[in-house]
Amino acid sequence: MPIPLNLATMQHRRFSPLSLLFWIGLAYVPATTGIFFGPDRWYHRLTKPDWTPPDAVFGPVWTALYASMGLSIYLVARKDKHPLVPWAIALFLLNLMLNAAWSPLFFGLHRPDLSLVCIGVQWFALVSMIRAFWRVRPAAGMLQVPHLLWLTFAFALNAAIWHLNR
């Protein structure tokens, strides 16, 4: 016998455009470090692997990834009664901080070694975040798969640049 849908017992809130805008806006905060610390003369003189994408690729990719991060954390935050939501939000915030730290380390300090450590820690934090998101709301976890793929590529690129320029 089907269980009747009772909106009062659902474990998530209704759609809130303001909440969605808040989470998407928060997801874009790390992009501000890219405004202040971006590719410079030092970066353009580095030896890079042949598979390095043009500079113009990074902006659109991160724009899409930040949007998906905002949407996925919004989906998680709506399930406010789920016991993993605080942990999932904490992992999201950790990912934002690590993401924001990468550009100043790589472009600002010209330290591919430190930025490699940062992106490595971020990779593990992202995997943990995806697992938490998946347990709260599978669609939110799935939305982060492209982010994980891109971060894996970015880690490999950072590692190659560090290796080629030691």
C-alpha cells in the first residue's frame, strides 16, 4: 500500500530563490582570489606540459563548477533535519577555503610545491564532501563529479608544472 505524501513530514524545505542565490554566491567567493592572483609573467615563462589548456579555458570551467557547487550545497542545506548536513556544510566550507588558497600560493607566491599540497588536500576534502553530499542527497553528490574530475586534472597539471620547473 503506498504511503500518502504528507508535506509536513518531508525532510526538506520548499524552494527558496534567496537561499539558492546565497549558496551560489558563497560558492563563487574563492573566485575573488583569482582576480587578484592570476596568470602573470612568471607563469607564462614556466615550462608546462603539452596538455596544458589555454588560459581562456579556466574561467568558464570554474564558472560552471562554482555554479554546480552552489546548487549542490543548496540541495544539501534544504535537508536541514538530516544529521549529516552540518558535516556536509563544514566540508563545503573547507573546500571553499582550500580553493581560495590555491591561487595566492601558486600565482602570488610562485610556489607550485605549496599549491600542489593545497590541491592534494582539497582533493581528499572534495571526495569526503561528495560522500557526505551523496548520503544527504544523491543528486548533490552527483553534481560534484565534474568538480572532482577537473580537480584531478588540475592536480596532475600542478604536479607536472612543479616537476618541470624544480
